[in-house]
Amino acid sequence: MTRMLLFGLIIVTLAGTIACAQSMTINEVAWAGTAASATDEWIELYNPTDAPVDLTGWTLTFGKTVIDLGKATDTTVEPGGYFLLERTDDKTVSDIAADLIYTGSLSNSGSVLSLLDQNGEVVDTANSGVEKGWAAGSAKIEGIAYATMERIDPSGPDLPSNWRSNNGLITCGHDAADQAINGTPRAKNSATIVWETAPTVMLNGPAEGQALSGNLVISWQAHDPDGDDSLLQVNILISADGGDSFSPLVSGLVGDSYVWDTTGYENGDRYVLQVQVKDPDGNIGEASSPVFSIEN
């Protein structure tokens, strides 16, 4: 009896492990189409796990559209692999083969995408935290034309802060008119690359509501995940209107601290400091203080 219970526990544990491993994310959404056609929409799924995922029985839904992912010729997505869905035909991304062709339109006014597994359980969503419109991406007249909505952290949650528009610099693939796509179909997102390589910075004070006078030592910790920390250049900016606008305080610093003489600034209670850290590749990380006051 004990052996049977133990064997059953092992099966349940393994089943739970497999279920947890079978996770996919909605990684990129070309909701505005491409420069060739606004109807040439495409969607990319990604497997961030270390185990293959079989999409048999899985569905992707948005609005009234339900896409059966099991209709793909190959339903297995390898670890670190992508699954590309192209609307209407395989010319949407002309030089990269689709895994599945679908019908259905993504509204430019916004929509929530849901990825469901073979049991009908929601595995992931995209754009669920946005009341109106899209968390990122652009149409023809907005910023970079027809930029896709890219997930920053591929395994991170569906939060508006975890989506960013393709930057127009890191791209791949061509549309039906052989023009470069402002997106990364079946490749690492530009937002992910920047996130992985941009320097990080943490500002040590001042504290919220703190009253400053005289000299203040502004200090920070900065790190370049793919470079030499000693090559980081630091700019400090200051705002007197609660962060609505900033002006330079000092530029081109190297190191982790700066002595600021606050007596050169008018007294006020809506000051904010911002530290910007730039690596040799031009990637920028920044951190801002809470609102504080100057009382000299």
C-alpha cells in the first residue's frame, strides 16, 4: 500500500513538473500589419523553457477569432524556439516560413490575446493590462512605422511595462513588397536584446520628502551586463517640477558619486534627480529619485 501511494505521488509530481515545463509565451504581435499592407498581421509565440512543447490541442484567441494551433504541420516547439503565425498567406513575412496561416483581424484600437493549452487553461496573454489601444507597437503615422509590439522579458508577465515597440534598428525579415519589417519574426526581440545589454543603475537617495541643504553626495551603483563597468559614462539631470521636465546638472562623469552644491538652486519642494548611465554601444540605463526639497 505504501509503495502504491509512493508510486502515485511520483506520477503526480512528474505530471506537475511536465505541466509546468510546458509553457509558451506570446512574444511579438504585428497588430498594425506591415508597410506592404495593414492587413498583413503576424504573431510570434516563444518557448522559454528547456523542454519541447507540443501545441496539439492548443488555441490562440483574440476577439471572436479562435486559432487551432494543432493544425500546424509541425506542432512541436523546441526549447528556445519560435512559432510564427501569419495572417491569410505565407507572403506576410515573405522570406521566413510561417508555422501556421490563420484568418482573423487584430483591431488597431486594441485587443487581448490569450494562449490556451490542450486543457483549455490560459497559459499566457498579451495586452491584458491595457484599457485602450496597445501596450506598444505603432501604425503608419506613429513613431517607427509598423513597428511590432515586442515582449521585453520573454518569460516575464504580461504587463504593459514588459512590452516595447521594435526599435527599428534590430530587425529581420521582409514584407510582401520586399521591404524590411520593423520587427523580429522568428528571432530575438530588439526589446529583449536592449534589456539584456543595457546598463543598470541604482540611485542611493535622496529619500522621498527629504529636505536638502548645502552639499549633497549623490551616489549610485551602475553595471554593464555585457561590458566593462569602468567604461560607463554618467549624466545627472535635475527637475524642479516633479519630473515633468529635466535639465542637465553634470555630464560625462566616470565613477559612482558626485558632490552637488544645492545652494545654486532655488528653494522648492518638487525636485527630482535622474542618473543616466551610457555604455560604449550607446545603450542607456537610468534611475530617478523620489521627489525631495531644497531648503537653504
